[in-house]
Amino acid sequence: MKEIKLRMFFDAHCHLRTERILSNMIPFIAVYASKVIVMPNTRPRAILTGDDVIWYRNEIQKALRGNKMPFEPLMTIEIRDNTTPQTVEEAKKAGVVAGKAYPLGVTTNSDEGLRDFFSGEITDTFQAMEDIGMLLLIHGELDGEKILVTEREKNFIPVLVKLSERFPKLKIVFEHVSTKFGVYMVEQLGENVAATITVHHLCLTLNDVIGYGIKPHNACMPIPKTFEDRDALIEAATSGNPKFFLGSDSAPHFRNKKECFVGACGIFSAPVVPALLAEIFEKEGRFNRLEAFTSANAAKFYGQPLSEEKITLVKKDWVVIEEIDGIVPFMARQKLYWEQVL
Ligand SMILES: [Zn+2]
């Protein structure tokens, strides 16, 4: 195959950021995705309420000026200990489709994450979300005493199981699943549970982060793990199972924030997302399931219409640029084999 056409993607997990990063990096997503789930962990202003969402959506629209393709940001709020049923109801009126919960301290800007997923107050909030049809997105890792970074996802699974049973109609997305066990559990749990998979977790193992020198631009949370885990993710992504869909977790950080004493976690994958997916699905002989993963499964889970617009990829070698406006993209300096026609 020399050329493929795909419906524009539904990228179910994106960090668009604010200000200069927002305006300079959004074009890299807008060329392939017509709908994105926008993560709310911006700083200094986090997205916590309907008012925050109105402000942030405006900032995104400003950054999109001149964009020719359809692009719809689907907004989310952070769910914190003090998020009330009233907050989520107001957010819903402002167009919010989902609430994102970060367990305390597991990733970038999760310093005010949830302390307890089952306190009386927060279960009232989850109940309200279930009642109004707002999705719950979870960064599924839990830190703890003597819990290695590689074990955090496994450590979180009991919380996921309990939540899915307690709120059987609450749609839950287990974000950026990174282990074979996580994939297995998502398969086993009810129809209300799905998972996003990033492109970088389909490519990397822990070896690519610390196995051959420290590679800060491959550092992300959850940390990439074993070959067995990566293969299980590839199998899930290419299976056609509607519970698994693309969430690139494209997360730009300036180079000096990655190459420093305590480097930020997060990978700016947007410039290579379509090319890498074509390569992976081609290798698996599963081109026929690519569009389900990139565009259809997430739209269905979120109850959104399928994109009518298409993008075209052609088989053509190219080398990924080393830096874009101070940000090093995923696979910088490496050769890829598919390229989007722009
Ligand atoms: Zn993320």
C-alpha cells in the first residue's frame, strides 16, 4: 500500500497548553484531528469550572485563527477534592464533556489531585457526573510507600474496579493504559470502561528512557514498561476492540524543562502521530482497523458524530526535525516511513 485515507482523528487526550505553546503547537494537532479532548491541567490557571472552560475555549479559538480544517476542542475540567455536584452541573452547561481526575502527585501538574476516590463528597460528585452523562477520565496511577514508578498503574487498578462497579453507568476512560494487566482489566470490566492508548507507549519500553543513556524526551507518565506490556498495547490498539482508542497525550514542554535537574515528564508527539500509527498498523498487517482506533471508537464512546473530513498519508521517508520553537518532538532526528500530505 502506497497511500491511505483516514477520517480525521478523534484524539481523546491532548495537552494544548496556553499562550505561546498553545498558538505555536496547535497547528500540529489540527492537521490530523478534527476533535480533541482537551486536558484541563493548565497553569497558572487550571480549568476547574464552567467559567474557566469558557475562558480556555476562547484562548483555543484565538490560537486557531486561520486554521482551515474543522477542529473542535471538547472541554474537560479537573476533578479535585473540592469539586461539587453543582460545579459539574455548571460545567456541563458550559459544554464540558468530561472531568479528569488525577490521583495526588503522580504526574505533571497533579499537585492538587484527588486524595481519596471514595470520600462522601467526591462520590456525590461522581454520582452527579453519572446522572448528567459527563465522562470521568482517570490518570490511572497510584503512588504509595515502596511502590516503584513501574508499579503505580497496577497499584491503581483496584480503584478502577471499585469505581466501575459502584457507578455502572458512569463512562470511565482509563487514560494512557501502559501495562498488559491494565489492558486485561479494561477488557474484563463493563461496557462503561474504555482506555486511551498513546502512540509513544506503542513504541517505547523502559530501555528507551534509561537503557541506553538517559533520554529525557522519552520520559513520560506512566513510564514506558516491558516489551510484554508494549506488545499487549499494540495488540489492543490494533484489535478493533471499541474499548481502545487513540489519546495521543501530546504534551509539549520547552527543551530546558526536559533537559535539567528534575526534568518534566511528557512527550510532544503531535508532529508524528499519524505517521507512526500508519507504520505500526502496517507492520501488524491491520490497516483495516486503523480508522477504528484513530477516529471511530472514541467518537462512539463519547457519543460524538464521526468526522466526515479525511486526511491522506503516503509512503515516503522523512526525518523528524530536532526542535520546533524550543520544543523537541517525539522521534526527533529519526526516520519515519509515512508522511501526511498537507
Ligand atoms: Zn496527559
